[in-house]
Amino acid sequence: MSAQAVNMQAWVAFTELAGPALLAMLVIGLTAGILQTATQVREASIPFVLKLAGMALLTSAAGNLMMGGVEGFAARLFNAIPGLLHG
């Protein structure tokens, strides 16, 4: 395995871990912003609490799946270290 392959796999593992959380926070924040604008409620704690609850729900529901990608990458990386060091 080459260093470029390790780099690409690292980005894939990062995307698998951070992608769902970032997407969920984007959807929750956008929805809360639209609702706050429509109702003219300007309270900063509402989106924060919604995002906090969404993140807790996401990690409890899909945390194992998200960490599976990182675990697989770590296993492949540890197996590839001798080849990366010696040529």
C-alpha cells in the first residue's frame, strides 16, 4: 500500500465519521433558522439545544456504524505500516 492510498483512505474514513454529523447539524441548523425567521423568534439557545439533541441522537443511533469506518482504516493502516517503512 502506498502513501497516497493511505492518504485517500484517511480522507474516506474522515468523511464516514464526520459526514453524517456535519450533514445532521446543517439540516437542523437550517431548519431552526427558517423556523426562527418565520416566527420572528430570535433566541440563540434554540438551535444550540436542537443541535445538541440531534448529535446525541445521531451518536447513539449510528455511532457504531460511524466508528466502523475508522476502525477498519486503523486496522488497514497498522497492517500497511511495515510496507510503508521499508519501501
